Amino acid sequence: MVLKLVGNPLSTCTRRVAIILKEKQVPFEFVLVDFAKGEHKSPEFLKNQPFGQVPYIVEDDGFVVYESRAIGRYIALKYRDQGTPLLPDPTDLKAVALFEQAASIEQANFDFYASTIAWEKIFKAYFGSTTNEEVVKEKLAGLEGKLDAYEVILSKQKYLAGDKLTVADLFHLPYGAVVSAAGFDIFNETKRPNLARWWKDISSRESWQAVKDRADA
């Protein structure tokens, strides 16, 4: 048996996990969760993911982990010696601190804004709701300010945690792509050249190209 990734192929968080699995060269079986049928709210699903959200993983021994960032870090740690190194040496406390800093930046200063923009501009339509343009305007302004800080950071180093790629960089990909697809040129090379260089780097990786459209690819 191989690790099972239980999720929806179009889910941003499911794709976040699939990126890490691809980078670490971990074979996996994709188990489809059909949102239209409400499978993510079924009693069977809720036994493993009590919040009714995707994705979660199941290992051969029945071990279950949910929350995409927790899964990504777990995979990167468990398979440290294969594929792309994506976490710092745990004995290098300064490198670990800088990684934790980068991970916090992604969740607090990027995802907070980008996920709301994605919800308003893209995902609401799937549920027959209307975009609240005022919310989009507010969150876009906030995101633009945060990306100015990214530009400063990335003018001094190649990646968010230093000069080595980590999961903190790759975690940006699903929502960064959705915001861009919604028509917002947030990675504009003229406005923020170092941010644009970084985005081009991570978004051109084979792992993302493999799953950017579907996590089950």
C-alpha cells in the first residue's frame, strides 16, 4: 500500500500537499472527495477530519494527519533524505528560527489576504454567491502592502527563510496562482522585481506544474 491523499483535485489546500509529495518523490494514492455530494461532511469523513475540510492523509498503519501545512511539514520531515530538501537542519537553531519566521509570514501576511480574495473572486461563484468587491478591494490593498515587505526580504536572499527553498515558499503557490488567475498582477516584475523573480522560481518547479490544475495529476 501507499500513502493516501484524501481530498478534492481542485482544492487549493489539497494541491498544497500534492506539491510537497511530488517534491519529496513520495508515491501516493489519490482518494476523491466529492463536494457536490457532501462527502466531506459525511460521518465517515468526519471520523478522520472533524472539521469536514480537505485534505487529510492516511498512512499504511492507519496514521491520519489533517491540515495542509501540518501534512506538508510532516512529509518533508519524514522523507528528509529523499527528493528536495525542504526543511532546515533541526540542529541549526538559527536556520530553524528563520524557517519558522518564514512559515508565519506565509500564513499571517499572505494567506490571510490571498485566500479571502480567492474566495470572493473565484470560489463564491461555485456556490451561487456574489463577489463583495469592497472586501476584495480591502484585502487586495492589504496584500499589496505585505508584498512590499516581501520585496524587501527577497532583495536580500533567494527565498523567504534564506537561500534555500523550504515548504514555506511552496505553500504560497495555490493561492498565489488563484489570485493571479483572478486578474491581479501581484507578482509584477516592474513593481517588485525580487518578488517576481522568486515567484517565477517556485511556480516553474516541476512539482507545481504537475499539480497546478489538479492535485490528482
